[in-house]
Amino acid sequence: MRKGNLSREQAVKMVGEKMVDAVESENCDFTGRLQTDGDESIEFSASVRGEDLFREECILVAYYYQDQEDLDAAGDDLGNCNWEIEGYDIY
């Protein structure tokens, strides 16, 4: 099951535009998480620490997913992949 249940707009309402912009400018990396629902996509994430709008410490995570075929086609440069954020989670 894919993670990232929040849209960008929902994340902005909870942690502010600055924190969302910050996580979007972070490099993502493989999470290594195996999905058990048959989804064979490869999961990547990026995260930043900060405070929500209530000044509570939190971590904002952006999730990305790639198909193995797209990763193979990218060769040695994963920058060739289409890096679109699937969604956000706040912990």
C-alpha cells in the first residue's frame, strides 16, 4: 500500500508552505520498504524536521514511486526519471 495520504494543499494547511517547500527541495532516496498489496513500484521518500502550525515538532515526509522499468531505462542517472510526489505524511 502506498504511503502519502495527504495532498500538497493539506500538508501546507498543517505545516505551512515553508516546510512543504523544504521537503520538496530535498533529495529523495530508496526506502527499502516492501509493499504487501501487490504494488511492485519502488518507494522513495524525502523528509524534513520542523514544527506544525501548533508549534509541535514533526517530520514531514514526501513519497515518490517509480516502476522498475523506468528505473532501468534511466540507466546510471536517476535524474532521468519523472519525480512526481505521490503524497505527504506528517509524523
